[in-house]
Amino acid sequence: MRSPESPVLSISGLVKDVGPLPTLDGKMLRVVSGLSLVAERGQVTALLGANGAGKTTTIECAQGLQKRTAGSISLLGQDPDTAGAGLRARVGVMLQDGGLPPSARPIPLLKHIAGMYQDPWPIEELIGRLGIDSFSRTSVRRLSGGQKQRLALAAALAGNPEVLFLDEPSAGLDPQSRQLVFELISELRDRGMGIILTTHLMDDAQRLADYVYIIDAGRNVAEGTVTQLLQHRLPSAGEQHIRTLLFEAEPGLDFTGVLPDDVDVTEARAGSYAATGALTPADLAAITAWWAAHGIMPSSLSLEARSLEDVFLDISGREIR
């Protein structure tokens, strides 16, 4: 685990029990078991895990919304269980369900929230940046999912926080809004804000995160930068890096004997091929020589490493929870 000089969030040995549950003979159910993590200033730290892995409980303990059973938490240098309003004023929280009053209208709501803080973010700037003026006359209950997400993000930023918790920030966003939100998150990180992100969308984590924790059954099971995690190897793979060569060519080609047996070549649709395995430079030379010998020029060609989603499934398993 990293040990920065001044993290925005530090969790060590977090334990959270809930219950008692009659079905378990009165024993407490442990939903977080010894989890530790650090989130630094000027970075996006992502928490990834399947449903029930303990992500939400961990974040709620970090925010002081739930009391922990054991372990220590430091949020901006204070214990969230005992800190007062001064700490809460320095923290922004964007929940997936928004938590916004359904009858309110966006701009009066944001101005009301900003009025609770000593040094709020300039509200007109947030309104313009997130395009909230385009639906300012609509009540919260009538907003689309993407509009509610943009409003929830503005509400979380209204107090000009030092640390920002984001729960599924791109849920329901159209591509244009998603790009806008991603650009804003990147700018906030570059300004030195510490951002803690929880998401089920691996593409979001791969694009935004500086450091990733994968959580399973209430424990850390892997951590690292995206690059480090993409180099994760299954025991069966040894030191090999799995890659996929994608190319478009004439349909029905037979690549028997061209590539090693452990490289799987499939034709997902007519003329669309994928060769997946521990590809080497010699393999690439062999297939390009085969194309040349048969007068084949692919219309498209790309070489891809595994994605963060592949790594997550390797580590956390592929069964439905």
C-alpha cells in the first residue's frame, strides 16, 4: 500500500460488522474485513468490486455515514466518526441516486447549497460548465438520468471541496455529457483535488484512475496503477502477456499452422478475425508473411492488450454474485 506524506484519505484494517442476523445464530455478518487503502491529493483513486464486495460500506465509513467496527480512518487528517461540520464542509459527495429534493429546481437548489459554505464554488461557473442552464426550469423529479447526474455533481462541488467522492458519476450520461464530466474530473485532479471513485464501468476506471483497488469479500485483492494491473498475469499464463490481434480481411480464411496452437483464432463475423494468445514478434512476422504469400491486405489491423475489465474478471471471478 502507498504511504504518501499527506493523503486525503487513509484507511487501515477497516472492519465493519452488521447484524445480528437470526439466520446466522445471532452472529454478526462481516461485510468489510481488514481493508486498507490510501487516496492521494491530485489523483483519482478507484475502488472496483462486484456487488456486495464492500465498496459502498467502505466509502460510507470513510465519510462518517456508518460507524466502523474496527480499524482506523483518516479523512483530511481527521477521524470522520468524531469530526464536526468543519470536516464535512471540506468534502464533496456525489451519490448515484442523487439524493436531491424532487420538487426543487436546479439553480435555486445549487444557490441554496452554496449558501451553506464559507467559500463556495462560483455557482454560475458550475451551471455553465455542466450545462445546467439548459434544464434549469425543470424540477428534479422530471429530469433525465443524465441531467440528474450533472446536477448531483454540481451539488457535490458547490462547497468547493478538497476531496470528492464519486459513485458511478457517468451513469445515465449521453456521450457528450460523459465527455464533459470526464474533462471536469481531470481538471479537478490537476488542480490538486483528491477524488475517490467507485464504479462498475471498467472503461471509466481505466480512463480516469491514477490508482486502483480491487475489492472482493470485504478485502483488498489487488491494487496498483492501471498499467501495473494490466500486467497482472494468471498463474497458468506464467510470464506471458496475453494480447489480441484484430484484423479485417476476406471471409473464410484458414490459418491452420500459421500461428502456434496456444493462439486462438476466431472469426466473430464474416471477415472479422481475432487472434488471442501470448503473441510474440515472430508470430506477427509469420502471419504477415502468410498474408503476403496469399496476396491478402487486411483493411484494418490493431493489436490490443487486455483491458482492466479482463483483469478484474481474472481476479474477482466470472460468476454472477
